[in-house]
Amino acid sequence: MSTHSAASPERPGADRPVIAAGRRHSVAVCRDGSVAAAGTGSPAECRVGDWRRIVAVAAGNVHAARNTGRSHTVGLRCDGTVLATGWNGDGQCEVGAWERVVALAAGWRRTLGVLDDGRVLAAGRPDEGACEVGSWREIVAVTCGDWHSAGLRADGTAVATGNNRRGQCDVGHWRDLRMVAAGYLHSAGLTVEGRVLVTGNPASAIAQMGTWQDVVAIAAGSHHTVALTARGRVLAAGDNSRGQCDVQAWRDVVAVAAGAAHTLGLRRDGGVLATGDNDHGQCDVAGWAAGPAGGDMSIRYRAMSD
């Protein structure tokens, strides 16, 4: 659903995710601009072998259920254009004409792209209102849950649209944000002070996340949320039925991603960690060398010696 690495406090939402987790697959940007993929549930979303010059990726996601699973993958190229592959039942992959995109997100049956002027484009399912982003302005980052979308404004406030049956869109009062993340029925926001704000389904362990401190990045899965601390460690709360929250031993992490029931972590050396549901091989990421072009991840979060 959402993927994030640490961003400078002076530039809310400025990060470009290089790892992403979906319902049954995982993807990562390699240091040469190509993309690696893992997962066998629906091969189309993993057909990224010919992608080049990619600087960010996003994976469409949906909560785990018997009637869910198909997904799509999108990639942002260094020239501001976008590629997409996978399930296109609602036109969520119709992004070939997009230009001047600086950030993107993928959700269930939709894709969002932030333009360099702060407006947002949307492709995909209109039914729940999650694609009604045409009036948004001064947006620097977006995130997609199952049936709702959220955006981070340049002034550190948030906006959301779509299904709000559990209050997951009640983010209008949030301030001083540097990041937002959307799950199945909850939304999370990261403040510049390193605290996590949460709204939506209480089953997503909202109370526990409110105690987190010194956080520099967050990601939301269907029913769990993960956070990256300034020291490169990872916190997790929510559903752990598939081991998706078993991240206590992870170290030297610079980015995190959360899928429906699995979690990814990017280490400072470019290796990728994975835990949780692996029924479709989505955690088979051993040997990946991921990261931004040039491989410089030395300033992705505050020095671990602090």
C-alpha cells in the first residue's frame, strides 16, 4: 500500500520509494535504474524486466481475501514519465501519457501521480471517490489505501478522499507532517517531530502507534503499520498473523514498505529484508541490490551514532 524512506524535514514528502509491496508481489529499484520483482501469484504485475531509468516504484495493493489478489506495478522514470504493468481492469495502468510526474502511488484499482506544479493525476476505479483528486493543490506526496487516497501538502497538512466508513479520511486537522501512509481502513501521518498520528479502524493498533517516537518514515499495510526510526531500526503494530510485524531484529534499515500481509526493509548496503506472507514468493528477495541511482544512502536518515 505504502512505501517510504526517510525524507529531509525541510522537504515534506520529498522521498522517492525504491521498494514497494503489493498483495502478492514485491518490487525494488536497482542501482542501475532497472527493477527487480518477486511473486508468482499474478505474473503480469512482475513483468518489469525491460524497465530502465526508473527512480521510484509503487505496487497496487488490496486486503487479503479469497476474491482479491490481482494487482499492478507502476514505475517513475527519471524524465517524469510513468510505466505500468499488471491488472488493468479499471484503467489503472493507463498512465502512458503522463508527464512531469515527481511522485506516485498505487492502490486497489488505481494509480495517482503528483505533478511538478503540485496537482495530482488519477487513473482507475472512480466508484468510491478515491480518484477524486482533481481539486488538490500544492501536493508533494500521495498514498493509496484500498478505497481511499491521501495527499501531503507542502505546508505539512493532509487531505484525503474516498471511503470514510472508519474515519480513515479524517486527516484535515493534522499539522506539521512530513509523510502520510494509507492502509485498508486506516491512515497514518508522520510529524516533523517524529511522532505518528493515526485515524481509522482501531483494530489497526492505533493506540500503540501513538507511543512511537523518533520516527523518520512510515508505511501502512492492510492491517499493520511499520515505522523506521532514526537509528535504522523498525517498529511494527497491528495484525501479525503472517509474521508481517516480526521486524524487531532488523538493523541498518533506510526504507520500509508494507504489503497486504508482508513487510520489506531496505538496508543501507542495498540488501532487502522481508517478513510475512510468502505464499506467492513475494518475500523471496535475497540477493537484491536496491537503492537510488549511485547507491548513496548515507543521508537517508539521521546518523545512527546520534
